[in-house]
Amino acid sequence: LEPMVLALNGSVLCIVACYALVNSIISLMSGGKALAFGMALLYALVAALSCFGFAALVHRLNRDIQSDFLRLDIKSWIMSGSISAALVVAFLVGALAQGTAYAWITPYIDPLVLSIICVLIIPIPLKLVWQAFSEILMVTPPALKQQVDEVARGMVTRFGFLDYRAYVAKVGRARQIELYFIVPLGWPAKTLDEWDAMRDQIGEAIGGEGPDRWLTIAFTTDPAWSR
């Protein structure tokens, strides 16, 4: 459920940013818009401070929670705060330009700055959407696969296995890892305690033990069982 909600929320953020970009371009092409820079400046300043304040608060609380939902919420607050902060600068410039030779630019300041900010922030939720859809489709995370492969190769050398097969997926916070080690034919018999001791060493090397890790370790002499 977690990656599905993240994909939906991230997509909504992308759509909103794209909608704002299109509106700002239309406004530029139609001659801009007149603003009361004093009130606009005050509103943008309050909005920027509030957004960055909420982002900092949620970031502090999420240090212990480690929720992807809250990470997305932090980025949405930062996006909103960035837009407001950019508008503060733009409105300040517009207010200073009034009554001067550059007064003609004042109607274009709001849509111009908004379009630039939208172009810059659209990639932020796009990355989250891509990650969420990858988890929904159970695409193997390269970093996690590389870590598991390094551990498995080390165990092959350490215990004298012939080879291994590793299958890795990440869905939300859950990590699903399946490891199959190919044991040579004619190996001396081992007790279940000895096989479990090997599993413990492999699990400790992989790390991340907890409710979010699903780890399966199997030993076989037939490679067909590892496919």
C-alpha cells in the first residue's frame, strides 16, 4: 500500500506543478498580470516561512519514524516554500521597479518566476514516482542487489559452495531476499544446527534484521531448485 500511495501523491504533485507551469506561460504570453506588490510580498514571505518551518518540523520528527510518507510530505513543503521564497525576491524586485524606467517588467515578474521555479521542482516528485512504481512492479533495487551479491560471493568462497542465486525485491519498507547456495555433490553430512549456523552468519552479513526484512536461505546440490 505504501508505494501505491506514494505514487499517487507524487503524481498529484507533478500534475499541480505542470498545471502551474502552463498557467504561468499562458499569463506571460497574454501580457502578464498586475499585482499589489506590498500585500503579495507579505503573503509570499509568510507562506515561505511557514512552509520551511513545517518541513523542518516534519524532518525532525521523521528521524525516528523513517516514513516515506513523511519524506514526501517534507518535499512537498519544500517545494511550496521554494515557490514562495522565489516570489518574495520577485515581488521585491517588482516593488522596487515601480515608478522607474523598468516598470514595464512588473506584470511579467510573477508568471516568469513561477514558470522557472516549476521547471526546477518538477523533477523532485518525478523521482519519487519512479521509485514508487519500481517498488510496485518489484523492480530489483541495484544497491540492494549489489550488497546481497557481495555477501553471497564472499560466502561461496568462505564455505566452498559452487555458486549461488540471489533474488531481491523491495516493496515499501519491506525487503525480500532469497538466496540459494549450490553445494558440491558428496559433501559430508551436516546437522541442522550447522546449517542454521551458516544461515545466521549470512543473515548477519546482509544486515537489516527486523520486521521489514524477509530473508530465505536455502542449500541444494541441484541448481534447478534455485531457479
